[in-house]
Amino acid sequence: MTGPIRILIVDDHLLLREGIAAIVSGEADLEIVGEATNGREGVEAFSRLRPDVTLMDLQMPVMTGLDAIREIRASAPNARVVVLTTYEGDVQAVRALKAGACGYLLKSSLIDELLDTVRGVHAGRRYVPADIAQEIAIHSAEEPLSQREITTLELVAAGKANKVIAWELSLSEETVKAHLRSVFSKLGVGDRTQAVTTALRRGIINL
């Protein structure tokens, strides 16, 4: 007889870890074997515990969830990691899946979907919420923003004027304007405010 599915939780919020523990506590086939509060601790805990499924937050101090997933998968290619996030953005979901995540779970739906997701991922399936999967499909043929365009947009989101952005990035103001025109075109928006709003919603940038 095989034992319960062994779960590692990596999240910097105590309340969330306690909430997951409460959801799992009544399930005979699931067991929490460890917790970590940042990506670095998560990598070390994974190496020590070798859980069946790791639940990984993306936004954490010391080391992000994405970097932790990459490091875990580099040492254990078959590791099963489910991302926990508050962000519904398709771009962030794609980044997580490319890093090696097997599932993408919104924190707002933990109560309804956590148990089935853990069991499904452990059985070898992938899980992405239907609305996020649809967003990924809608945008899959679009040209992604370049890293320089993303950096420019992050500075716009921070409220900085083109002249300041140009100075910080050692570019001409005309080059900054050209980057922004490209951003507007790729995102299908008409101004800076729409660009920032769209980029935040899709997970292209984070504040």
C-alpha cells in the first residue's frame, strides 16, 4: 500500500500556510511534510524532504518562486510543483509553466480546487484554470514584449517621465518613446495608463 501524498508548502504568509494545512488535515491520502517561507528555504526543504507535490508562491523574499522552481527542476526534473498566486495574468502563468510548474492555482480558489489539483498533479496531470488557459491561447500568437520594453514599462508604472526613464536607462528620449510606441502596439492600447493597467492584469509587470 502506498502512503499519503507528501506536500511541501512554500509561502511567506503564515495565514495561507495555516489555511492549506486546515484544508488538508481531514484528508487521509494527503500529508504536509514541511513548510518554507521563501524560495531559498523552499529549495533546501525540497532537497531534504523530497515531497511528492510542492505548493509554491511566486512573490517571496530572498528568492522568487520562479527561481525556486527552476532550481528544484534542475536537480529533480520530475518534481511536481503547483504555483500558488493571487495573479490571474496569462504571462505570469506561462512563465511559471516554462519554469517547470505542473499546475497554476489561484489563492482565491484554494478551498474549492486545492485537493483535486494536488491529486491530479500527483497523478501526472497538469492544471491551469480554464479562464487563464483561454487567455494564454488568445495571446499565444502575439509578439511578446522585449526585456527593455518591460523595463521601460515598469518605470512608467512607477510614475516616471520619459526624460527620467531615458536618463536611468542611458537612452535617448526618442528611443524611450519608440519603446513605448512598440509596447502600445503589442498590447493593443492607446496610452501609458492603459499599457500599465493591461501589463499588470496580464502579469507582464508587477508593482
